[in-house]
Amino acid sequence: MLVNKYELVEDLKNGVVTVIFEKVDGTERTMRATLSDLYVPQVEPAMLSEYDGQVPKNAKQLNDNVQAVWDIDAGGWRSFRIDSVKQLLKE
């Protein structure tokens, strides 16, 4: 399936999208994903200013072939390769 990443991101920002894709190990995965502020937990500004003594992690290199999303069912950030998408279903 040919996916337009910019349209996908807009759909994710506007609600929940069920993404069916093939994982790197070859298995199929179905994920209810979003980038909507209605579902993604917001970080309190006070939490950002606290330093816990850990060394900051290096920023991940941006990859246009991978999309990070909030997984509604798992309650955490996940990602998938755009070229592995088999089907998209808007809720």
C-alpha cells in the first residue's frame, strides 16, 4: 500500500487511525494509533525542569520512513515503517 506520510500525520493529529503493518520480524501487527492532543498525555512543565541526575540521551536521528505514534491500547509511544503499512482505517 502506498501511504502519503503527510496525509497520515494529519489523520493521526485529528483522531485515531487503525494501522495494520508488517513488523521487522515479518509478523503482522494491528495498532490503534494517534497524535491527537485528546489522547497523548501532556508532560507538566514542572517535570521538564527537574534534573534527575541522568545523562541526557542523544536525540534519535529523524527518519522519514518511520512514523512515531501514541499507541492507544498499549498506552505508550511506538513506531512503524511507512513502507510496511498494509491498511489504514480511520475511526
